[in-house]
Amino acid sequence: MSENALNRTPLYARHVQQGAKLVPFAGWEMPLHFGSILEEHHATRTSGSIFDVSHMGRLSITGPSAENLLERVVTRKIAGMKDGQARYGLACQEDGGTIDDLIVNRMGPEDFLVVCNGANREAVVKHLRGHNKHGAGISDDTMGSTMVAVQGPTAVQRMTARWPHLAEMKRYRCGLIEHGEHVLFVARTGYTGEDGFEIIAPSTATESIIEVLDDLNEHNVVDAGLGARDSLRLEAAMPLYGHELSETKDPISAGLRFAVTLEKDAPGFVGQKALRQKAEQGVPTTLVGLNIDAPRAARQSAVVKHQDEVLGHVTSGVVSPTLQQSIAMAMVDTTWSSEGTKLQVEIGRSVAESTVVPMPFYKRP
């Protein structure tokens, strides 16, 4: 593969066959949509959809010191996790800036699976290795596996019909299931605001996974791409690295205090001191939700202001297919972050009125 060539997931041939619009994303050639972002969005909310998320990093952390390593690099408490539990957290710099947000899955006392963003995989591996003082095993298994997210009510019904014991799996729990001669990892997690499962299979099991996906298609569960994934996560107010989070945007400012355990014993996690200070003293800017009185979406970096005073910038915006409303997340001066506050957002050459509203914008029934 040449230096500039894009990676292709094990489902690439299926995407081509299904008529996907393929685009570069985080070093991969990924489906943007399979015909209509809007239809794929609505399908996820009303029936179900399948997302190829094989671009995301899958890292195995193993051995007697695995738990201690993750305690050091993840903002959440790891020691209290039960086997079969998944937990959302972040990896931070010493100054509290975000390296990535991730999910830690505890498979056993010395066996963890960390799922991170595809674009940040190498940075997360470097961070783990830099703090691996006691020889935990760190294995990047991304290229040797397939990962799909099956989201929505019909999708859940079909998954639990095929594997009945999955119905007993609670949200943010994980485990292994047998599928023919293969063993699959399954977690009841997702990035859409809907119920669903994420499945990781060895690349050798790709054909059998495709059989499962074809069966889902026959039961009104459609293939969906990055476009719908983005509009769905924005309605659910889920952060996207490079938008709500970055090396200069910390989790406290991004409204993720729940994912930061500031009470960890020394030495604590990397960035703990800086984030504790932010939590105690308050942050100058904070993430808010906006309902915008405009027919168009506010783009990333659009100016948010009050009269002529610039207060911040939009981090993500969309015209919500579910709510039929232009919505956005924005990082603004904390003084102007109270619910009901009236602000203005620059959209192109015009200025639209907006109101600070609670997040998430959408909650499933």
C-alpha cells in the first residue's frame, strides 16, 4: 500500500455492492451514505441501521498491570469495574486537554478492550506505551478485525432473536458470543442515541458477519453511513473529537464532568490536577446546546455572539431530521450559558437568533 493509500475495512466489497458513496475519513475509505442520509437517519430512529465502524481503534490491554495502566491514563475509575462492564472515559494531557475519548471494556481481571477514535489510534497507543511502567501487554488489533454497530429498535429485536441471551445484557455491558466456529465480542453501546449493539469479529469471520447483516437487511434494518452517524450523534449531544473535544478542549468545558473521576488516589490519572482545578475554579467557556431560528445548519466555527460581542463558536451543527429544527453545540463564554439565554449565530452572511437549550436535544422513548 502506498503512503497516501486509504485503508479499507473488511466490509469494503459489500459497501461497493450496496452502492455506497465512499469518502476518505481518518485514513480510511468509508461510506458517507448508501443513497440518502435523511432516510438512513430516520431508519435508525424508527427501525434500525447498520454502521461499519471498523475504522475505530481496538486495543487489547492485558496482564497483571493492565488495570493500573488504565487507571493512570483514563479519567474514569477502572478498579471498580466488573467483568463484562463497559465504561466511557477520556485520555488527557497533563494540562487537561483531550487526547481522545474512548470506551474501556473489562473482559476479565487482566483483560481489557479499549475502543478509541480511528484518527487518534496512534496517539492513544503512544500515550499508553509512554505510561506503561510495569509491562502491561498492549496490542493494536484494529487491522485484524471487523466492527459494526447495529442500532435502533428493529435491529435490537433481530439481534436478541438470533442470540436470546443478549436481551439480558444491560446498557454498557459487554461479553462474548459464539457464532458458528467464531467467537464475537458484543457490547450494548452505540453512538446514535438509540439502543443497540456493537460487534467485533476477527477478519476471518467477515463472511459469517455479512450473513448476519444480510439477514438484518431483510428485516428492515438498513446500511447507513457517516452522514447519518453524525446527525444522529449530534441530536443525542454526543461529542466528536475535533469538534467538542481536542488537545485544547478539556472534558470539563465540554460538559463531561460525569466521565472524570477527580477523586482518584495518587498518582491519579494524567491531567487530573489540571482538571480538578478547572472543576473547582470554574471554566471560562462551556459547551451549550442551541436551538437556532434558521432553515440552515450552523457550521463548525460559526461565530456565536450577543449583539456585537463575540462569545464563542459553534462546534457542531445540523438541521435535525427528527426535530425539524436547526440545532448546534457551541463553546461559549460561561456567563452566557444559562438555559433560555438568547444569542445570535452567524450563518453564512446572515445572523440567526438562537436560544440556549438543555442537551441532549433528543432522547429515545
